[in-house]
Amino acid sequence: MKTLQQGTAMVCKTSGVILAFLCVSGVVDLQVSVDPDTVTEGQSVTLTCRTTCTLSKTPAFIWYKNNQRLSFTSQQHQITASSGDAGRYSCAIQGYGILPSPAVTLSVQYAPKHTSVTVSPSGEIEEDSSVTLTCSSDANPPVQRYTWFKKTGAQPLWIASRQNYSINKIKISDSGEYYCQTWNGIGTGTSPPKRLDVQYPPKHVKGSVSPSGEIEEGSSVTLTCSSDANPPVQRYTWFKKTGSGSSERGTGESRTITNISSEDSGQYYCEAQNQHGALSSTAVTVDVHYSPKNTSASVGTSIIQEGSSVTLTCSSDANPPVQRYTWFKKTGSGSSERGTGESYTFTNISSEDSGQYYCEAQNQHGALSSTAVTVDVHYPPKSPSLSVSPSGEIEEGSSVTLTCNPPVQNYTWFKKNESGVWLTGSGQSLNFSNFRSWNSGLYYCETENTHGTHNATTKLIMKDRRREEHQEREREEQTHR
Ligand SMILES: *[C@@H]1O[C@H](CO)[C@@H](O)[C@H](O)[C@H]1NC(C)=O
Ligand SMILES: *[C@@H]1O[C@H](CO)[C@@H](O)[C@H](O)[C@H]1NC(C)=O
Ligand SMILES: *[C@@H]1O[C@H](CO)[C@@H](O)[C@H](O)[C@H]1NC(C)=O
Ligand SMILES: *[C@@H]1O[C@H](CO)[C@@H](O)[C@H](O)[C@H]1NC(C)=O
Ligand SMILES: *[C@@H]1O[C@H](CO)[C@@H](O)[C@H](O)[C@H]1NC(C)=O
Ligand SMILES: *[C@@H]1O[C@H](CO)[C@@H](O)[C@H](O)[C@H]1NC(C)=O
Ligand SMILES: *[C@@H]1O[C@H](CO)[C@@H](O)[C@H](O)[C@H]1NC(C)=O
Ligand SMILES: *[C@@H]1O[C@H](CO)[C@@H](O)[C@H](O)[C@H]1NC(C)=O
């Protein structure tokens, strides 16, 4: 009241006696009228500063909005309302600014503005986590209805009608663009779309081998790992299964093995990894094909008796397994085929079967022969026989060959003439390249095996030209124990 009294005194002093008189009881008594006091944006509003005082002349007015001074000074002011014009208005008379009118509120209503979507928690969204989308908007009156949509191919999909849309265990299929619409009775607001990118560790990890099908030793093979992951797989690791576990074989989405060897055969798998986890593929088989290796032949029995059953066995490492085994016996110059099959059996072996045998293993990629094994048939006592070549008369200076059969390991040759018994050689045959008279005599071929010693005998007599004698050739064969 004291302030008003002083104010009144001031008014009286400066504006004249009449003014002072009229306002003594009502003070300056300013009132703001806002008409209408509630508008929607774009409508026109009239602000008037009223007083019950009779003003002698038109004074300048001061306007305040929320206690901030405004630029216009007229008693009445018209504005086209915008949301920014909302507030509490008061006025005063220039020079009496300390005595403003009570404030009157102008309320401006408007359709939702700045409609936006926020996601909480912010940052990466992992599969199975919980996410809340919040729709916010600046609106007067406040938003009465919220509507959520998800963008889909043809038209948006209605999702929910509330301010906050929560997804409890978010799925990959929840990824996409979301937006909200708000309505407050004046109008609607639409937010810009917000993208939800649901991240997840690798899924559907798959290993593959290229080329598929047969892999030949020496060729190149590429292993490729594929996976679905968000963000994309950061690291692929390849493993090969070993007896107990596995061993790492390099990294990279694809891995090429050049000049592949049989040792590279096996089960391979890959592991795909991103920041959310890792997953392994099932194993893929790398089956390297190769022609037979390490072919070897073996004899089942160490001491072979004539008449017994003997089996030769061939073994070889091959992929695919050996398709055909062939058995050969070495002959003087080459070899002769004796049969097929992984094993070759003599049911009633005879001494003629003695010799060197080898096998050949074959698959679709090639063939490899073994080294030869010796089949040494032991036979019971048997008379050796001697043959002379050429047969017929022996001319001086001619070539003569004596051959002792059957083939055995050791031979001893003796010769008997008038002068005595002479050791004349070893080996299956005895050769004379230039036969002389003193080569004549009785020849013995002595053979020996575990069962004893045996002799074969023949007489070699040279034709005597000078005496024109009747030529005679005798052959005797004897067998002794
Ligand atoms: C929506 O979420 C916001 C932010 O968490 C919160 O302030 C608001 O109260 C929620 N609204 C409703 C209707 O639950
Ligand atoms: C392929 O590998 C084999 C044995 O592993 C080797 O002998 C050969 O030289 C290699 N070839 C090439 C072209 O590297
Ligand atoms: C060849 O085969 C034999 C008998 O199966 C085996 O002992 C040997 O280790 C093999 N050699 C190679 C080089 O594979
Ligand atoms: C084994 O072979 C010998 C000579 O070829 C023959 O005399 C004998 O009868 C045969 N034995 C069998 C059991 O076939
Ligand atoms: C053959 O002769 C050699 C050398 O004289 C001897 O070591 C070997 O035992 C003989 N073999 C047989 C079966 O008599
Ligand atoms: C003897 O001659 C035969 C047939 O010509 C030959 O096979 C053999 O090797 C020769 N033996 C010797 C010891 O010269
Ligand atoms: C008997 O044979 C030996 C050895 O070949 C020979 O040196 C000798 O001259 C022969 N004797 C006669 C009478 O031919
Ligand atoms: C074979 O003949 C030689 C020479 O006459 C003789 O020394 C040897 O004892 C004979 N062997 C047998 C088994 O008769």
C-alpha cells in the first residue's frame, strides 16, 4: 500500500492535477485483456492495456511477456498467434514501469511439433535384449493419442497405440524402421523413422568344398565358410579334426589348398565370429584320391614244401581302394601274368613255381608294382638231369653248353678223366666256347638241397678227325643219394 501511495504521488506530480485526482482511489489500475485468451496457431489475438483512469493524453505503453519487455508501445496490439506467443502478458504506462498490470495468460494451441522417437537403451541392440521406443512431441494441448508404425514394403504396419512401445526379447525380424504419430485434437505430428538394427552372433555357419566331388592329389581345393551375422563376421577360422580334437588350419572366409596331398584328407570345419559370439559349422569331408602307393607283396610261409598250399598277398595304399591286383612271375627277360586278386594261392606248389613274384595294384588313378618276393620251393629228393647243347657230335673248337635242371641254388660241376676228378665249375650251366680234346670226359652236376645231394652225369667225347674213327657219344645219367 505504501508503494501505491508513493506511485500515486508520482502520477499526480507528472501528469497533472486531474489525473492525480481521478486515480487516487483506483491507483493506475491497469488491466490486460487478451482476446481471445485461447487461440490456435494462426488465429489473430488482440492485446489491450486497459485502465480505469481517464488519461489526459495518450501515453506510451510498455508491454511485457513473461517479464521480458516487448518492442511495441501501443495500447492495443494485434498479433497472429504462433506457439511462441504463448505466455503471461502484462502492461505498464511509460514512465511508470514499476507499476505493471497483473499478468494475463495467452494460451496458444498447436498441433504436435518435433515429434521424435528415442530408443532406450541407446547403442547396439542385441538379439533377445529389451528395447523401449519412446515417442515424444511438443504439443498444446498435450498429445492425446500415440500411434506406432513399422515401415514395410507396401504400407506401414500398425504396431501399437501408446506412448512407449517395448519389445521384450527383440528378434532379428524386429529390425526395421519405426515411426510414431501423435494427435492432440488440433493436428497430428509424424516422427522421422528410426531404424532398429538387431545384431546377433553368427548363425547358419556352413563350410563347403570346391570343386565338389573327386579331389585328385596335386589339385587345388578351396574351402569356403558362409554365415549370417550382424554385424558381418569379423573372423573365420578353419580347423581340421584330429584324433582327439582339432588343429587350426588358417583364417579367412575361403582357404585354398594348392597341390593337395593325401595327408590333407580329413574333416574340416570353420568357425565364424563377430563381436557377439562365435559358431562352428558342421564338418565337411575332403577326400583326396590318389593312385596306389607303397605296393608290397609278401609270402605267407617262410619254408615252402613242394605240394603245400602257399598264398602270396599284395597290399597297397590307394584312394579309392585298389580295384585290381595282378600277379606276375619274373622270367628271364620280362614277366608273365599269373593271376589276379589281392592274394594269389598255389594249392599244390611244385618246384617249377619257384621264382620271383611281384604284384601290381591299380585303381582308376594309376597303378604301382611291388618289388619281387622270392618263392623258394623245397622239394624232396629228385634226380637232376643234364642236357647238352648243341646235341650231336662235338667238333674241335665248337661251343658246347651243359645245363643242369631243375633250377636250384647251388650247383657243383665235376669232371672225371684218366688223370682224375676235377672240380670244373658252379652255376646252372657249364659253357665251352672252344672245345678241345682234353675237355672230353665224364661230367657230373651235383645239386644239393635240404634233403640231400644228387648227381647227374654225362660223357662228352670229341670227334677224332685224324683217325676217322667211328664217333660215339654216350650219355649216362645216374642218381645217388
Ligand atoms: C514413456 O517413457 C518415458 C521415458 O522413459 C517416460 O518418461 C514416460 O512416463 C513413459 N510414458 C508412459 C505412458 O509410460
Ligand atoms: C606337390 O607336392 C609334391 C609332394 O608333396 C611335390 O613333390 C611336388 O613338387 C609339389 N608340386 C608342386 C607344383 O608344388
Ligand atoms: C608301406 O607299407 C608298409 C606295410 O604296410 C608300412 O610298414 C610302411 O610304413 C609303408 N610305407 C609308407 C611310406 O607308407
Ligand atoms: C600235386 O602235384 C603233383 C605233381 O604235379 C601231383 O602228382 C599230385 O597228385 C598233386 N597233388 C594233389 C593233392 O593234387
Ligand atoms: C650255396 O653255396 C653257398 C656258398 O658256397 C653256401 O653259403 C650256401 O649255403 C649254399 N646253399 C645251399 C642251399 O647249399
Ligand atoms: C653259358 O651259356 C648259356 C647259354 O648260352 C648262358 O645262358 C649262360 O649264362 C652261360 N654261362 C656262363 C657261366 O657263361
Ligand atoms: C683231364 O682233365 C684235366 C682238367 O681239365 C686236364 O688238365 C687234363 O689234361 C685231362 N687229362 C687228359 C688225359 O685229357
Ligand atoms: C657225385 O659224383 C662225384 C664225382 O664222382 C662224387 O665225388 C660224389 O660223391 C657223387 N655224389 C653222390 C651223392 O653220389
